[in-house]
Amino acid sequence: MNRKIDVCLSPGLIDCYESMGKIVIVADIFRATSCMAVALAHGVKKIKPVSSLVECKQLQDEGYIAAAERGGQKVDGFDLGNSPFHYMDESLADQTIAMTTTNGTMALNSCKDAKQVIAGSFLNFSPLVNYLRKTKLDILIVCAGWKGKVNLEDSLYAGALVQALQLHCQVGGDAAYMCSSLFAAAKADLRSFLDRADHTHRLIRLGQEEDIDFCLSIDKYTEVPVLRKDGHLHKMSLNDMLI
Amino acid sequence: MNRKIDVCLSPGLIDCYESMGKIVIVADIFRATSCMAVALAHGVKKIKPVSSLVECKQLQDEGYIAAAERGGQKVDGFDLGNSPFHYMDESLADQTIAMTTTNGTMALNSCKDAKQVIAGSFLNFSPLVNYLRKTKLDILIVCAGWKGKVNLEDSLYAGALVQALQLHCQVGGDAAYMCSSLFAAAKADLRSFLDRADHTHRLIRLGQEEDIDFCLSIDKYTEVPVLRKDGHLHKMSLNDMLI
């Protein structure tokens, strides 16, 4: 068992990790990578994650549906925000979305030399785990965090993946052990554990509590968003993804 | 209870935190901040933490006892390394030490605008907790980590402090909750929990396993190292420290 699984707890620490040749799972549970799973499951053709509002606006001008969130809220002048419920809309079928969020889209663009980049979420947890068990490459989970700080929800998700893969991968470092231990403490009731999380408080203040419950739902979808060479996330099933 | 306690899990994330006006506890459990406690308890007059080997060498030329560690080992040409047992030497009494280590001394120098900077360790855990309970300022624990990555031992120490102060301070963020949860999982047997830590493996490889056990000893000393305006750490007791 030579392959490793490790966790980068914040994009601010990404320079400490090697992503080249690895499968990178980016986690922004509340809510960017969860929204991506929802959008693709509901028929969106593909999603381009972009780091800046300016870039997102340019793509809007080119005909993309433009989604932009900063500080937990939709940014004026854009078509969509960062609630999963925004993406359960039949009118988005076959559309292409450009998306920029406070943390997640930047994290997705921070691992350009990875072999494969996947947007992780609880919404397709088991399909992703099944896929990762079949691959042989090292895995790096990159938590999007909040403005550089680590957060509970992404760390818990990372811990859930580490636990699910610990018989298939060598745990690669202290951060992975921390996340695994955290998940063990929280897994009996993730929602209650997350009552203390900064982002839970932020979303409740913004009236978005139902987003929390939704983003913690396990296995609503069978396919996962994978970043392809065209710079867009596409919905892929296990057999399509194998590299 | 308006005062807060928060944790910065790596010096690489320090820009996300405000240290101005706070009490900052720097933790490099294996082994820099533990060594500092040992040295001062054994009669060393004061310790200047410096970031670079060059600066440490210059101070050696000026008459300081020079301690330098990189990658877990003493650096050639310096007087001392980073084992706590190096500092239990009567010949060091009343001497002034310049110290540079892979992680800890840089962390100590990263919070220049804090109201007070303290080198934390398990070796004087209760005296420090008793002091912090008497103060009213916000507390930021800065974990030294390992070359930018987070590590288990410093995170556990941070969690121990958060737990000990949670009735006196508001827990300030997700990182502090993570550390507290981690400590709760580990506290029954810190040493066994740390068997999986990267730095435990590193120290065992280097033949320094007894350093691990020593650095996890609780309350060997009653005084704590505090960084004073002269840029040196001095041994201070609770009443001397109050600000």
C-alpha cells in the first residue's frame, strides 16, 4: 500500500504540498463544490470555476450563465449565487456556467498540475469513494476553508474521505490524522457538531440554514464533477473518470 | 465573557489572524518552546529567538551561546541543538542563548505587534493557564507546525489550552474547535495518540525518542518564558507577567 492520502487544510498552505501527478479533491462543502454537484446533476452542461468577479463578468458577457458569491451572498449583477437550491432549475439544462465564490473556485484553480481535479461533496460521497478505491494514484484533499482560515465542514469532509480510504491508502500526514479524528468525533451527528462552525452561524444569519442541511446530505447523486482539460467541470461517472 | 481564544494552526496562515493587542502563545512542542522552558528553568538568563542561521552565527560571534536546529538535528558549528536535555547543563547558568530552529523561533518572531508573546509548552501548562485565567485580553495560540504544515503535537497543545480556558474565553473560531476536539480524543493517552505524528517518526529516526516523552511531561516547571521588549525570552512567574 504505497499510495498516500493527505489533506491540505487551507489554500493558504497549498505551497507546502505537491499536487503534481495526484488526484486532488477540492472541498468547499458550504457551498461551492456542493452547488457544482447539484448543478451538473440537474442538467447543467459544464461549469468553469474562475477566481475573480471580473473574469466571471467577462464570461457572462460571452454568454455564460454567471454565478458569483462573496461573503456568503450573491453578488449584484450576476445570475446566480451560491445556494444549492439556485441550481435545481430546469432552465439551466444544457447551459454553461461560470462560477466564482469566496473560497472554493480559487481552491479549484490552485492545483493546475494535478493529474485530476475533482469537486468533492457529501452529495456524491460513495461514488467518489468507490472511484478512489479503484485508482492507484496519491490523493490530496484541498479544503477551501474561509478566506484562508481552516474550517470545520471542509475538514470533516476530508476526515470522512480519509476514514473511507484508510484501508486503501497510507495516511500521509498529521493534517489527515487530524481530520480523521475530527470526523470520528462528529460522525454520529454532523449537523449538531457543525452548530459551532463559523460558517453555520454565517449562513443562519443570512437566512440560509436549509443550505446547511442539504449540503450534508449523503449520496444524493451518483456522478461527480471533474475538471477537464477545457477548464470546465463536467459530470462524470465512475468508469468515465478512471485514469 | 467577551474575550476570545483562537488558534492559528500554522505560521503560514498568520496573515489571516490579528495579533495586535492580544496575548500570543507560540507552541512548538517538539521541541523549541519546550527547550526554552527547560533552559530558563535551569538558570539560563535569557534567550533570543532568531529566524536565520546567519543571525544566530552573528550572535555567537558576539558572545551568545548559539543553538541551531534544522530538520530535527543540531547544525554544525553551533553550540547546542534542540533537545531539552541539551539545556539541563549547569554551565549554561546565567548565560544568554541565541536560538534558531526549523519552525518555532520563526513563529515567535511572527507576532511582533502582540501585547505579549509567550513560549508555550506542556512543561509549564498549569502556571500558564492560571495566568491566562487572570488576564482579560484575547488569546491567540500560534502553532509552529512543520515547514508550514500543521502538526498534531502543537494542535493538541492548542486544544489543551482551549479546553482549559473555555469557561473563561469565548472559543473564537473553527480551528480552536478542531484543536479542542482533537485534544478530547487524545487526552487519555497523548503519547500513544502521537505515535502516528510525523514528527514522532522523525525524532525516533534521529534517536531522540526520549525527547518526546519529556516534552509531553506536564507541569515540571512553575515559570514560563515570556518575550520582553529587549527581544529576549525571560523566565517569568505569574505575578511578574500580569499586563
